[in-house]
Amino acid sequence: MQVRRATAEDAAACAAIYAPFVRDTAVSFESEPPTVEEMAARIATAQERHDWLVLVAPLTSSGQATERVVGYCYGGTWRSRAAYRFTCELGIYLAPEAQGRGGGRMLYEAMFERLAELGFRTVIGGMTSPNAASEALHLAVGFEPAGVMRRVGWKHDAWHDVAFFQRPLATPHPEDPPAARPTDPPSA
């Protein structure tokens, strides 16, 4: 398996991976799976300031080597206030056949590197709790528990908790100012 930057052509595969999480579980709090067009727009939006990466598995069909998207990870805005601009939230989804095979780690490690290059200092991961597999992945790649919000999501006729985890992307001195980057909003 390999990780690469997503393209608009990956939207159908990403939508297909995500749809069962929306329809059949409380892992996502969305109520309707996004269309391919909506997913393409999400990819484009994520790549404006953060990034969207896909995990691809080799596929041989009729003697030709191709690839198939089996997972994805994206970064997004954590909070809209300017002081939070060096922190972002991540989402990650894997197709069933890719789970438990190291793909989540591959996606996260590539995303951490990319976001650090862009100047981000901290990443946040939120997940419906309990979710043992997601919690294990986050702990394995260096996230630490940051808190649980109790009964904040209503889906499938039940209340659900959301656990938050956070991870630094670099270890600068805590009082060092962040490095400027081109996507910073102008100073007021």
C-alpha cells in the first residue's frame, strides 16, 4: 500500500468508503452520505489550507497494474478564531479490507509530515466513543486523550459520546512563536 495526495478522481472511491460509516454506524454524525460531487468539493476545500491524502492498494486487472483507493485522511479547521490557526482536526476512514493492516498509521504519518511542512503545530482527532480500533490507532501514532464530551450526538436512536485526542506535530520550546507561513491570515 502507498499514500499519495488525493485528486478529484478519487472522490467516488472516498464516497464509497465513507457511505457505510454514515448509513450504518454512529462513527460519523452525518445522516446522509455525501455524493461524489460533494466529496470532490470536500477534497478541494481540504487541500486549500490543509490536505487530503489517500491510501492506495495495487490492483492487477487484465494484466495491467492499477491502484484502488482503500482509505483516506484529511485535515480541516479546528476552530475558526485566528488563535487556533496552527491547530487542525483530522479525519480518517479505511475500507474494511484495509483495516488492521497498517494503513491508518501510513496515512497519519504522511499527514503529520505534510501538516508540519505547512506550519501546523497540533492535530486533534475526535471520535464517537467507544471506538476501540480508532482509539488504539490514535494512541499508537502518538495522540494523547484530551477529553470526552458526553451525550453530544444523537444518531440511530441513541446518544453518543465523543472522545478527543491531540498530538503535537513538532516539539519546539512551548514559548517559541510559531513560524509564519503563507496561509496565515493577515495581522489585525
